[in-house]
Amino acid sequence: MNANVRAATLKPETRDAQNSVSLGEAFWVWLRIAALSFGGPAGQIAVMHRILVEEKRWIGDQRFLHALNYCMLLPGPEAQQLATYVGWLMHRTRGGLLAGGLFILPGTLSIMALSWVYALYGKVGIAAAFFFGLKAAVLAIVLEAVVRISRRALKNRVMLAIAASAFVLICFFRIPFPVIILGAGLTGYLGGSAGRSEFQLGGGHTATKGTFIADAETLLGEEPPHHARPSLSRSVRVIAVWLGLWLVPVGLLLIVLGHDNVFSKIATFFSTMAVVTFGGAYAVLAYVAQQAVESYHWLQPREMLDGLGMAETTPGPLIMVSQFVGFMGAYCDPGTLSPLLAGTLGGLLTTWVTFTPCFLWIFLGAPFIERLRGNKALTGALSAITAAVVGVILNLAIWFAIHTIFREVMLFSAGPIRTDVPVLASVDGWALLLSGAAILAMFRFKVGMIPTLLAASGAGVALFLAGLNG
């Protein structure tokens, strides 16, 4: 009998002990997934589905999508949390740490290396030209995200109204992103509880278009493994350990350095972000950009675009751009440290407080979620949050467009309305041309994200070398 099928027939109590996949074998599988995790959450989830469900048959379609829907409800990067969830199902806490940790390792190393290059050479000559082209392609990528998510989320007038409301609130009234998302989630929860069909759309990414693989045909089978049974004592231990790992360093920084120190600000801001930023990477970026650029002044809008370009072209979650934000915040305010050392510490601190809570959400909540299938209230909340995210990302696309194509931007304020408006005379012709070309390539000719990014960056360098854009 095939090992996978044999394992699937075992009772829940014995299947975990006789798991035919060793932790060593799992390491190479998760490393492979991490190395292929380009293209944002949709691409990363597709890679995981192809390897874990279709190729390895560790987990079936129903459980995969059930786990994904839970991760979509959580703050933070859903793809990394999904990897942690499946790793935990397979090999308990060690498996979750392995899967989730490997998922972010390539991005952590890549973004740190690029942050050093950017800090040292980013404003000089050919490097500046490279990032100039990169920004043009990033605008096209964000617009493509708006279209992709809206096709999935805006299936009726209720969802369209939620998306439009979210856009107006964040773009014109500067209502904080967490308030918008939590309000949408509450609306969806109530609508789902009432049984309204408009809210029963689901919210997970489309994982597969091929043959449906039943849970019973996979290694884990249909029933939750023994270690997935929720208990109060286990929940208390998880909370104590992971809250300590997350918040004790933050508390020590506040006590030792004070609230006004840049490291304390980085720790508290990104810890807050880890709790309240729902809706995926692009939605999170709207909140990060708003706070890091306008409130903390850690970097300029164009530098934020450069950081997003780095995250788009390296493996790992797109929210790794936050590491670049933390790096630049500490690099520009190093105190008694050297700027590069301060930047490195700031970037690593950002990554720690951003991703440590992700493990807490999974290790604490997954046992209960394994017991929960087809809950209408949760589905309604997820559907409404996804719709609101469309409006938030549209605002992000407009914000990027204004700061990419125009050299000067003003703040328009009239009563409660506050929004950025471009100075039309400051339009950058080359930026407009490159952005238009990138949009045309992706939407009309279906060119992929990575080729578009490389072509736009190459065009920026070519313009610099030709003396057309200095």
C-alpha cells in the first residue's frame, strides 16, 4: 500500500506518531517553497498548493482552503501563516517554526543586502536610475492587484459599496486603515450571521483549477491529528511563550531607551501593525506608507516605492518591505551608532516584531480552527474584509501614481477632507512613459511581473546612460 494512503487510514491518535514524512524531508520541501516564493501572496499560495497538495499530497484541497481562509482573517502575511499552519499540522510546533521561518529567511537576507546597497549607493548615478525604472513597474503591479482582487471580491452591490466606502474613507478622510478593516469585518460578520447571501462569497485565493484532491486521499487524512486538539493548558502555554518573545524585547527597549528613541518607535509601531493590519500585503502597505512617510518621516514617498520594488523582486512575503522601512528609519537616526549598524539593527527588529506574532496567531488559533468548518459568520467577515481591501489598494495605487509621475505633491485640506493632489506642472515625462509602458505590458500583452520589473529597471538605467534622465 502506498505510504501516503496507508498513513491516511490510520486513526488520528496514531497518525501523528507514524508520520511517514521526516522533519529532514520536510526541511527540503519548505526550503524549495521558500526559494520559489516570488510574485506576491497569490503566486506563493499557488506554489504551496502545487507542491503540498498536488505533488506531495500531504494535505487535501478542503483543509488547505480552510486553513487559508483562517489565515486571510488574521493580521499579517497570509502566505507565511499558511506555511506555518501546514508545517504545524505535519510536525507540531517544530514543523510550524521550520515552515514559517524558512518562508521569510530568503527575503530577510535579500532585503537586508539591498538595503545596504541602497543606503550606500541608492542616490548615486546608475543605482538611482535602476530604482527610477523599478518604481514605474511597481505602479503597474499594484494596479494589477486591484483588478485581480476586485474580480474575486466584488460580486454584488453590497461588496462594491463596501469597497467604495473604504476608498473614500481612507483617501479623502484619512480614516486609519485598521478602523476601516475592522468595521468591514464587523459588517460582514453580522451579515453572515444573518444568513445574507451577499456575504457568502468566500475570501480565499483561488488555489487550484484542476482535479479536486479529497482530504481522505492525503497523508493527513480527514480528521485532525492528535496534537491539533485544543486545550486550555496548551493555549495558556502558547500565549505565555509567544507574547514573551514578542513583547518583552519591546518593553526592554522602552525602559532602557525611552519612548522617543527610534528603536522604541520602530518596535511599538510595527508591533501595533502586526495586530491591526488585515487584508494582505498591499493593504498593509497603505498603512505603513501613511505612517512611516507622513507621521514618522522615516523615509520619502519615492523611497517607499523603491522598497516595495525590492520586495517585489525578492523571494518571501511582500511585507518584507517593512524591514527596509525599519532599516531606513534607524539609518537616518542612528544616535551613537554607525548608520549602517543602526539600520541593520532597525531592520532586524522590524522583522522580529512583524513576524513573531504570526506564529502566535497560528499556534494559538489553529487547533480551534481545525474544529471549525463552514462557519457563515466568519465567511461573511472575510468577504467584507476582502471587499474593503480593494478600496484600500486602489487608494494605494493612486498614492503611488501621484508620487511616481509627479515631482511635487501638495496636501489639499477642506474641513474633514484631506488628500494629496499633484502639481500638474511637475509631471515627470519619462516616469509617465515608463509607467504607461509597464501597464500596457502587464494588462495588454500579459507580460509577467518579474520580466516587467527587469525591463522597466533596465530602461531606467538606459535613460541615465544616454543622458536623458539624470
